[in-house]
Amino acid sequence: MSNMELVKTAQAMVAEGKGILAIDESTGTCQKRFDSIGVDCTEATRRQYREMLLTTKGLGDQISGAILFDETLRQSTAQGVTFIKAMQDAGILPGIKVDTGAHPLAGHEGEKVTAGLDGLRDRLKEYSGLGARFAKWRAVITIGENMPTSACIEANCHALARYAALCQEAGIVPIVEPEVLMDGSHTLDECYDVTEATLRSLFNQMYEQNVLLGGSILKASMVISGSDCPDRAGVDDVAGATVECLLNAVPAAVAGVVFLSGGQGSEEATAHLDAMNRLGNFPWPLSFSYGRALQATSLTLWGEDTAANVGVAQQSLAHRARMNGLAAQGQYEPSMEA
């Protein structure tokens, strides 16, 4: 894929009113989700659940792409249509999670670095051949006592930049995701400082690795109070701080910014996205790449009766996609939830 094709694909991923569905949960994470609804977690039930999501009628109207797990990329519908073909027919770009998870960072207790660079070039070549158009790599940054260290930030951002360069070499658009975790009692201001430092490091590293910014997407965490903060910031404060941080640290050349929900409630994540988009025009589209914030209600409904409730579970997903599509344009109202 040429540079222009990378740019074109990246722009399609953040087209007006569209965002990305994240269904790239590992088998272990899927086990926890299925345990919560009383469904056995097997290859068959995971396939069944993800087919329900991906075959939702009209999903491509608000969902530009979906991030898949390796297993899902290779699966097919009950009718024998590959998920890749079903997505392409629905106008949804196939994506793939390529990191192998966060592991303890040696010499830095409590901090992690994401692995997966070994053999990545060959895996990306295979994924491209299977039909993947973009990929995702997630780093995790923890705020705590004497954390994060500059060593943790730099190690993770260097890996993100190397991953991004390998993706573009393979003709795949990289989503770079440096998630500053909500866990903890930190304030909005503390989150701002850590997020800005992380983003500055990330784009310095991407520059050093000759990554084409116009052919890449930033998946960002919002600047938000810690989940245990006694005085959590409201929607407008989160929106204002997040936008200010992005303007200070993210180059205008980046194709787009999509947010992760990071433990927020479904409507909370939508309200934050909408509030940001009401603040004005930015150098890049601000959209969404939600996992739980799109899936949560659908998962519960499906779990109540995996055969009979497919339709209502799909309606729930379509509704959340519509709400976030409107929020990506600053046109969401809470009254629309009714």
C-alpha cells in the first residue's frame, strides 16, 4: 500500500460521524466477560457472540472499522461467510490487535511494557494477506506514587513507534494506543500532566522512526479524574482538559484521534465525546474506538438468551453506535437515549 493509500484508509477510519468498534478482547478477557453473564467461554460461543455484533444491520453507517482478535479474524459466520467478507460487504474495515499484552517492566515495580515486536513483520504480512487494513497496539501507563517513570513512558512509546513503522511497511494503518489508566485516586490535573508527557514522547519517537503521521490514528485516553478520586471532574472539565492536552501534544498531521472508554459508563463516554466536539474545529477528527462502552448492554441482553435475544442485542449495539456517531459531530443529546 502506498503512502497515499495509507492516508486514504486512515481518513476513512475517522470519516464524519463514524468510529471504530473494539472487539479485540483476548480469550482471558472474554472469559471474564462471559463469566459475568453466565455463558461458557468457548471458541464456538466467542464466534457466535462476535457474529451477532458484526452482522448488526446498518452497523457500517456509524462504524468505519472493527478491531479483531487473531481468532476472530480467521472465523466465519454460521452460513460459512468469513467475518472479513461480511465486514467488507457491510462497509466496515477489518482491523487486528497485534500486541501480545503488557508485562512487568524490569527494574520498575508496578509498571508495565507491552510486548509483541518479535516476529511482528511476518505476522503483519499474514494479516494483510487475510484482509486486515489496520492494526492496534496498546500500551498502559499507570498513575501512582512515583509513577509513571520516564523510563516506562519512553519504553512504551518506543515500542509503539516501532510497531507503527512495521505496520506501514506492510501497508497497514497503525492505531497507536498509549492508555493512561483511570485506576487510582489521581486528579484531573495529574492525569493531564501524565497524558501530555506520554503523547509528547510518543510523537517524538514516531518522528524518529519515520512514521507517516497522516497514515496513522491516535487512540487516546481522555484526561479524566481517577476512578477513586473523591472529587471527580465533570463532563465539561474533562472535555476542556482533553482538548487542551491534545492541542498541546498531538501534531496536526495525524489523521484522526479516536478515544477509548477506559472503564467509563456507556452514556458517560458518549457525553464526553459530544462535549469535546462542541468546543470547536480541530486539526483532526475526534471520534470513538469503544469496546465495553459500545458492547456492554448488548452483551448482557445476548447472555440472557443467546438464541432468542440476537435481535434485541443488535438493536442495542446499533443504538449505541448511533449515539456515538452523533457525539462525534457534537450533535448528541441525553434525551435521545429514550
